[in-house]
Amino acid sequence: MGIKRPEKMLTRRAAARGKIILFGEHAAVYGFPALGLQLEEELMVTLKEGGREASIQRIRCSRAPGAEKRLRKLLQELAAPQHSVFRRAAELSVRSELPPGLGFGSSAALCAALAKLYLGEGAGTAEIWKEAHRLEKLFHGTPSGIDTGLSLIPGTTLFLPRPPALPEFRRLPDFPAGLLVGAVPRSAGTADLVARIAAEREKNGSAVNRLLSELGEVSGKAAEMVEQSKRPHQDKMPDYSAGLGACADRSQEILAELGLSTAELDFCLRTAREAGARGAKLSGAGGGGAFFAIMKSREELEDAYSRMKRSCKRKGIPLLYLKQYPAAGGD
Ligand code: PMV
């Protein structure tokens, strides 16, 4: 009797990136425009095919140690046999630079990376996006598709949603202002927050529709400014920060009216404005989570970064993420 050789394990990897929604969150679910930005941080899935049984081997989240449990839960749901993600026994590992559950698109990146993996190298972005969208529906029934889009499309993108189909999109020039991006703990998940707006819309249709429609209008206005800006010159960036800041502030007022802001978010946004931000808002589903502030110059951005750290520490607010995104140039 011959010796049974161990089965050959085939290793494949795929990655997708995180995002922040700049304008139009929640509005996008109802077909209004939204604008977002892909982040550098990525999530990578490694698949070893050919094992005896499907298993999740290792989950590491470098930006948020302790958040692995959440990612593992998402992965378990996605890898369940009924979703036909993997046809063969496979060992899966995930390495993520994105803190999950805060609005930085960690679950969308997981869906997109898995879709890339099992569709294989021949698949184009449209096909991967479609599949990632199917998977994302498992997390919150009615995703607009902007999160999975941003996990796959680099740079700044304007989305024109067409629910239930995937949105149309247009890639824009680089965002022409500095961004201070942060996050505080979230009190509810995306699915709950999206459902809350849906319930509010049932009760109070025309008022809520008016607010959602205005969020979409603001997205369109901001996209026009970004489009006009082109790449900044060598050493002097045209100043779009005031206009974009006003768009952020108006969006935040509306999101707060929809009940999506929190005292901790309000504190961070106020701190950013006091440190010179031209405007600031929550980003993503809200209830805490991600936020950003629009800064005019690199100097102001650095100053606001330190002030935010100090003020949150003094107030006892746990800042789960804080990063500067300097648009090239600055004055
Ligand atoms: O939970 P987040 O931050 O990834 O944001 C979801 C964005 C929503 O507009 C609230 C929902 C959607 O599918 O567009």
C-alpha cells in the first residue's frame, strides 16, 4: 500500500482597502449622490485551498488589537456553506489594518477581498464589486454599494446610486483639502442605524426625505468643488477648504437632526473646529464611529491632530483612530 501524500495546499491572497464616506451617507441608500475616499489601510485575506476541512486559522487586526472577535464573526457568516463563497475546503486567515465596526469599511473590504479571491485573477472590478455587494447584503440588508465600491476604486469617487442595482460612479481628482480623520466608539451597528432611518421614514416620510435629499444635494455641490480643483500646484493649493467645510457642517446638522450624532462625536467635531477646521462631520452610519474635519493647511492639520489627542484624553473620550490625510501641498 502506497504512502498517502499530504494534499497540496494552494495559497492565494487578495486585499481590498478601507474608506471614509465624505458626503451622502444614508442618503445613498435612497438613491441620492454620495462622495467617498479610499483609505490606504487594507485588509488582506489569505486562503489555503486543499485542506481537509474549511477553517478560519488566524485573524489579526493591527490597528485595533482585540477587534479580531468581530472580524471572525463576519468571516464565519460569509464563509458559511450556504453563501457558496468557497467550493473546496480551505483555511482562511485575515490581516487587517482597519479597525472594524467604526465606519472605515472593514466589512466591505472583507467582502471585496473574499470576492476577489474566489473569482480569481481574471475577474474585473465590476464583477468583483457585484459579488462583494451580494456578500455585504448579509450584513445590512440594503447596502447602497458605496462601501464595497470604495474598497475597490482608488482615490475620491462620486457615486450616483440606483438601488437596488449598484451605483454609477465617477472618479474625481484628489480631495483638495487636508483631512483629520478620527473615530470614537459606536453605540449601534450599521444595520441598526440604517433600519432606524427606514423606520423614521415610514413614520415621517416627507420630512425625512427632504433631509436625505438635501444630503444628496450637498454631495453634488462638494463633488463640483472637487472637480474644479484639479491637482494642487507644486507649493500652493487653491483654497477649497471653506466651501467643502461648509458642506461638511451642513451635512452634520442634517445627520444630527436624523439622530445619528452623539455627545462624543459632537465634542470631537467642536474640538476640531476650535482647532481651525473649516468644517467637520461624522462619516458613515453614525451613532459614534468615524468622523473627519476639513483643514486648510498641513500646519493646521498637525496642530488639530495634537489638540484632538489632548482634548479627548482630558475629557476621557477614547479615540479609537486618529490620522492626518494631508492633500499634497498646503500653504
Ligand atoms: O457603516 P458604514 O460607516 O460603513 O456606513 C454605511 C453607509 C450607509 O450610507 C449608512 C449605508 C450604505 O449602505 O450606504
